[in-house]
Amino acid sequence: MEPIEVFKALANESRLQILQWLKEPEKHFVPHEGIDMRTIGVCVSQVTEKLNMTQSTASQYLSILQRAGLIKTERIGKFTYYKRDEDKIKEVAAFLNSEL
């Protein structure tokens, strides 16, 4: 884990919001056709719509979260799905608890 990258990723309200939404995706998104949002994730178009931003901005935010290791991706056909990396988030919490 690179703490600085994680903190940079979390230093934006919209990126924090994305992580919160992905914690319980069924409460915040309409399922994409035949996709289990808990196991596969949420499509970038769903995040874009929820953020009310351009797709390029939403994609950039998701990419920052992915580089920090906070979310994982899965490509199915022409769609990329995003979900939280719960193990990495637990690692960040343990780091905060032990180091700060």
C-alpha cells in the first residue's frame, strides 16, 4: 500500500462518494442487465449518471481510485465494472489505526 496515493485518492469528495456508493451498490444504482453488482461491480456509465458529470471525469476518478488500490475492475464485453477492494480498504484502516 502506498499511503500517499491512497490519501490523494480520498482527498476528493466525489471519489469518497463513489467508494461509499460502491459499499452498498444495490442501494445507489439500478442494476446493469444481468450483472450482480455485489460480485461484478458497477459500470462507469452508472457512476457517471449518479455523479452528474462527464464520463471522462468519472473515468478519471475511478482510475485514481484503482491506482490507489481501493477498487478493482472487471471487463465484460464492452463494459468495465468497478467494485471496492475490501481487503485493501481494511489494510488502509489498519494502517490508520496503527500508524496515526
